Amino acid sequence: MNIIERISEQLSLSPGFTADFLSRAETIYLPKQGYFVKQGQVCNYIGLVQEGSLFSSTPTETGDDSVDDFFLTDSFVASYRSFLTRCPSPGSIQAHSSSTLYAISYQTFCATGQSLDWVKFFKYISEVLFIRKCQKTTSLMTDTAAQRYAKLVAAHPRIEQQFPQYLIASFLNVRPETLSRLKSLDLHQGKAPA
């Protein structure tokens, strides 16, 4: 069962929703380092990662990029504020590896607004994206670096094989050398830092 079928079943959508989704979705292929959306552009799609890996980043005051999120297989991806408001995206979403996505355009989003199935589907996407954003913000404010790292590895056990250390460190809001120290503490076994 693919992700659309699972979501359709979970949301009790009509039996024809998966076929309707596949008929409306575009397939986007991104090469490694290709952009789903660039900073300053309007985000025209909500994507669903079929395969590959992407990350979002936002420039900081110092001119560096801060990694906001990672998107792996079966993840929804969008600069959602830009998608909804039609304003330029404050950051970029880029493929770390060659990636294939189902993509729903803003035009399709508008055209399907009268369908209860599509309303439920887009509500589900907005909830998923909102909860991810809230969890990241809360974690940055309340968790130690070690706790943030442990949560990331628990949620994505293969994250270290999919993204380089400097991107993971940026996501955790730590320096790469701090991440190396955290990894050496063997958090996978539940040991706390001394």
C-alpha cells in the first residue's frame, strides 16, 4: 500500500481518491542540489517525496544558511506559507540526493476546493506541516542539544546515512564538532551526557 492509499484509508476518503490524486499530481524529478523552491520565489507546489532526500534552509544574519527541516521518502514538502499566501519564500528547499516527488500545484489546490475528499486531504497536509514546525520550535526552546539529537535519530534512524554532519548540526543548532561529541556519547543506547 503506497502513502496515498494509506492516507486515503486513514481519512476515510472515497475509493477513487488515489486515482484522482495520481491523475492530478505532476511528477517532479530533481537532480542532486536541484531546487524545489528557491528563496525569493513563490512556492507553486506541495510535494510528496516518492524517493530521495531534501532539506529546507533559511539565510541567517551572518550570511550562513540554517537548516530548518529534512524531507525523506513519504514526507510532504512545501514552503507552505509561500504556497498559501503567494508571497516569496523566505528560504529554499533543495534536493540533497536525486529525488522524485508527486507535486500538487496551487492551481489544483484551488480547483479541488469544492471536493470534500480534497479538503480533508489538504487539511491533513496542513496539520502534518504545522505539527512538524511546532515540534521543531518547541524542541529548540526546551530541549538540550543531546535531547534534540536523540529525538532526530529516533524519528529518522538512517538520518546520518542520508545527510552530512554539517547539515544535521545546522538543523540541531549546534556546531559540527558539538555534534561529533554528542554522537560519541552513544545516545543510541540511551546514555545521558556526563
